[in-house]
Amino acid sequence: MSELTLVFKFPPQKKSQSDRNYYEWGGVVRSWPDDDALDLKFGTRSGNKKEGVIVTTTARPGQLLVYSGCTLSGRSFKMFGLAWRCADGTLIAQPLPRDVEARGVFEAGGFREPTNDADATLQRIEHTDTLTDPVGAFRELCAATSEFMENHLLVGAPVPSTDSAPDDLGALTVKLLLAHSVAWPAYEAVLAAAATKFANSRQVIDLPSSSPSVIPR
């Protein structure tokens, strides 16, 4: 698999924090010897602390990353991450789940995606009955789509929320899924089917204010 543009995006800092002596950085783990001295391929910095620093390099989807920066509250951090797929065809750093062991990911050659989940996901999507149980079907559609997207490191899976505008939910989801399907043709069948189902759901569901929303992860 060829390497793609990978972006580490660090949040802007308040003026009171911007003078702190820390340096945002991000890199791809190239080797991990037994002495734990990681060999990293570092990226190129751009931007500034006031507007937000960006570090750009190249990687393959699912590669193990390490990056360090500062949160909006001014707390410094250093963490492992994975290269996730964005809807524009680039990659972005996302934190490695706490229950996943970083060395194991590296030794496996990166995150191991499922290879046979497309058919089962398509069936799950197609069997959602928005006419008989509109809200329940919509939640199941969100769950099926989220599981598939997270299994394949696709940013923006639909997850439950109670503070969104229901009228925008279907439109945002459809737009994102179609963009992903163009950027990543290997997943087009599932993403396009989910987009169609979400679009049809908007026509029959009178969503309550506590219904799911799309929140980029």
C-alpha cells in the first residue's frame, strides 16, 4: 500500500499558554527495538501556536504513530495513535484506544482491519426497517455504520448524542458517507448503501430531540 499525506492537528493556544517552552511534534514509528528506543519518521511543522500547529508527513492507513502537544486547557501530552482515513483522501492522527497495546500494533505491521465484514454489514444495513420501527431502525443503522467505519479507520462515524439538530443529522451523514466512498473505493459498496438508507430514513422519521447525531471522532 502506498503512503498518503498524514496530518497531525494541534489545537490553538491561548496567549497565556503560547509562550510555554514546549514543542508540538508527531511521527510514524519505523522501528521499535527491544530497548524501547523508538525510531520515528518525523513530520514537517507549519502554522503557529496562536492558530494551531500542523505537522505533516506520510504514512499508510493503520500505521502506529507517536505525537506530543498541548490541550486547550494547557496540559501537555504524549500519546500513541493510528493513522485514520479522512473523507478527503488524506490521513489524520487519532489516539490509540487505551485497551490496545501499542507494541502489539507495531509488531503486527499496523492496525489489522477485518477482511470479510462487508457482506454482513450490507445485510445488516439492508434489513433495517424504517417503516415499522423508524427510530429503532435509525439507531441500528447508526450502529452498523459506526462499527464498519471504526473497523476500517474511517473518521466521522455516527454516534449517539442528545445535543444535536435532528434536521441536520441525515444530511450530514449522507454527505460524509458519500465523500468517504469516493475517497476510499474499497469501501464504496457499504458506504453507498448506508448513505442511501440514511437518505431514505430522513423521509419517514420524525426524529425526537434525543436522537443520534453525527460527531466526528
